[in-house]
Amino acid sequence: MLTALIIDDEPLARDELRALLAADTQIEIVGEAANAIDAMAGIHRWHPDIIFLDIQMPKINGLELVAMLDPECLPHIVFVTAFDEFALRAFEEHAFDYLLKPVEAARLSKTLERLHKVRLPQNIAALTPVLNQLPCHGHNRICLMPTAEVEYACSKLSGVYLVGQDAQEHFTVLTLKTLELKTVLLRCHRQYLVNPERISEIVFSENGAAEILTRSQQRIPVSRRYLKVLKDALGIDS
């Protein structure tokens, strides 16, 4: 049994695809999403084997959504699009497959046949674009924070937070690993990433660790494990 999540901002398109998938008794549809933010929450909640992903969606499109997913646990991605040029780009992004709208039952059947045979996760981490804006969740709202405004990111028991120059913490569903791979943020500690453009000083301690002082005077720890990596990335001689 394979689990699937349908992601499309058009209710009719979701209904049509759900009806077609119902013909395959080995596919369980665990949920639907009308936008990329809800889709990320659904992926984290259900961990589907497959996502049927519309490319043309408002604010965050399907290709941008793929870039926001943790590359170490990607589901199989089947892009669904009404435009041939997007279908071609989908293959460039190493999607498992693509379907042209309106989806035909025979074409979907071929995709499902391949999916049942191949269950290994995809690895497209190096092929997805750099993220220039990051989704942050607040009370009854979601905002997109420009990556350039992030001073650092930190991981806590309650989740991952982005911190700007105002020192306010903004919760995000993105993992530190995704942020490290898909943004300019550099790893400086097991629980911290820092924006190199926002570093004001690096203060070294006698025990081999260090501390970063950001342009807004916030302090971030640098562990001994990541100090050399950080210095190399910044072009600082050891």
C-alpha cells in the first residue's frame, strides 16, 4: 500500500485526481492541500510515499515547495501541470513523473504501475533552487520572511525558529538541514545556523569554541566542531 497527498489549489482538479486514484486499491490518499504551506504541514504529518503536486499555485509554486522539503526524506514527486514547458522542467528537476491536465486514466495508470515497482526515495537536493523567502507561522497567519533579513536560525524542542534583527523568533516548518542546504545560512553549531552577511564579530574563547556577534548585537554560539568549517566558509585563515 502506498500513501499519497494531493496538492492543488483548484478543488475540481483535486476531486478529479482523487476519483481517478480511487480505482487503484493499493493507493491510500491520506490528505489534500490547496497551497504549499498546508502541503508542507501535511507532508510532515502524514509522511506520504507520493505527492501529486500542481506546479502553478499562488505565492509558492510547486517547484519552490520542493526546494523547501527536507532532502533526506523526500516523497516521490509527480508533478501535475497544464503546461508542457513546466512538464519539461519537471524532468529537469528529476521528478518521478509528470501528468498533463486534464489527467488521463491510462496515463495515470502507467505512473502508478511504476510507483508500485520503485519505492526508493528520490534525491534531488542538489537540483532544487536556493530559497530567497522562508515561510513563518504566526497566529492565524503565515508570512514569508526574506532570507536576507534572517540573522540566524535555531532549533529548540518546540521546533525551528528564524530570528531577524528585531530579535523576534518566527516559527518555521523548515528543518535546519533544509535551511543549510537551500539558503546562504551557515552551520555554526548543532542547533544554530547564521547568516554570514549579518556577522559583525567572531569572539574566540580559550576552550576552542567561539561566539558570533551579529549586526544587531545578538550572540550565537559556535561549537568547536563547526568553527573551522565556518572560518573556511568566510575565508578566514586558521
